[in-house]
Amino acid sequence: MQTLKKTIQHIVQHRSFMNAVMFVILLNAILIGVETYPDLRAEYAGLIHGFEVFFLWFFTIEIILRMLAEKKIHHFFRSRWNVFDFVIVAGVLFFSGTYFISAIRILRVLRVLRAITVIPSLQRLVTAFLKTIPSLGTIMMLLSLVFYIYAVLGVLLYGDISPEYFGSLHLALVTLFQVITLESWASGVFRPIFAESPLSWVYFVSFILVGTFIVLNLIVGEILNNIQEAKEEELKEEKIEVSKKELAKITNEIAELKQLLQQKEKM
């Protein structure tokens, strides 16, 4: 039994196995894209169905192997990424052959996200982003205050000049959102107002500097900081694993030496 478990662990941890899983995930993503074209879906219906059956069995066997590779099966569910993989694969299996076609399609699309669980760098990025969400509250409050102040000023200063953009508070907020994305803000919003009010550049430039180059950079900085922390945590875990393996080797060597000494004493 132990030999079989070690063989499964060797297969699961092998680079070729991970590459094969990644290749099938990408192939699944391409197939999902092909299915969005009705003509291709109708013409190659049999081939698409065959591939879907292959994907279903491939991912099912992959999950089973990964579960068997653990010391105990329930250890597999300690990782949130493993739980995500299991829910996606089990969901497709559960809804297959039922009338819940929409649920199956959604789960098949979500199966593409399994690429995150295969690529460690993507895992670090997503983990860092999730860690950033709670700390974004203060930054979003600051951004909301900036938006509100500039929206009120925009209504007061340019409500009469450009009522379609600054006629009310909610219109001004929508306009400022367009400006902060830097999408056609100069030709669409700024220049018509600038023709009537030459000093309007102060309002728009100051908002872009504060909103885009300061507040949004705070968000990017927070994400980068969390990515660095995630990398450091991963390095610590790798060092702990290496230390455990070295300790196990030393323990085995000591046990072997004791056995040799005992054998010599008997002789």
C-alpha cells in the first residue's frame, strides 16, 4: 500500500503531470470558446461532446490521484485551492445528465480558472489580491471623498456650461469616473468646457493627479506589498519543508548507526 502511495505521489508531483493538466485546461478553454460560435457548435457537435467526456474523466481521475497522494484523504481539503478544484469537478459530475444545463455550462467555464491552482505565480497573485481587499476600505473611503468633493465643485463651476456632464451630482460622479479612467476625457469632456472656462484645466488636472496618480497608485502599492509578503511566506514554508526533510534524513541515519552499533556489540 505504501509503495502504491509513493508511486502516486511521484506521479502527481512530477513536472510532466502538471504540464499535462495545464495543457488539458487550455484545451478545455479553447473548446469553450469554440462553443460560443453556433455554426461550429452544430457542425462539430459529436467531436465537442467527445472532448467534453474526455475532460470530465481526465479531471476526475486527476482529483482522485491528488487525494490519494495525501497522507490522509481529508488532508487534501486543507488547501482552499484544492477545495475549489474539487467543487468544480464534483459539480460537473453531479449535474451531468440532468436538466441543469446552465449550471453545467457555468461550471465548465469556471474550470478554466483551475489554471490558477496549477501555476504557483498565479496563486501568489490571487492570494495577494484577496489579502488586499480588506485593506482597500480606507483607500476607497479616501477616493470616495475626493470624488464627492470634485463632483460638488464640478456642479457649482460647470453645471451651467456643460449640464450633460455636470448638471447634477450623479452626472458629475459618472463624468469624473470617465475622467479617472482617462478614456476620451480630453476631447469629450475637457475641451468643450475649456473653450468656455479657460481656468477649467486646474480642476481637471488636479483631479487626475489626485485621483489617478496618487490614490490608484496606493492600491497598486498595497497589492505589490501583499505579493511580496506572499512570496516571503512561501519561501518560509519551503525552508520549513526542507528542514523537515533534512531532520528526517538525520533521524534515519542515527537509527541506522544505532542498529550497526547494536550489531557490533552482539558480535
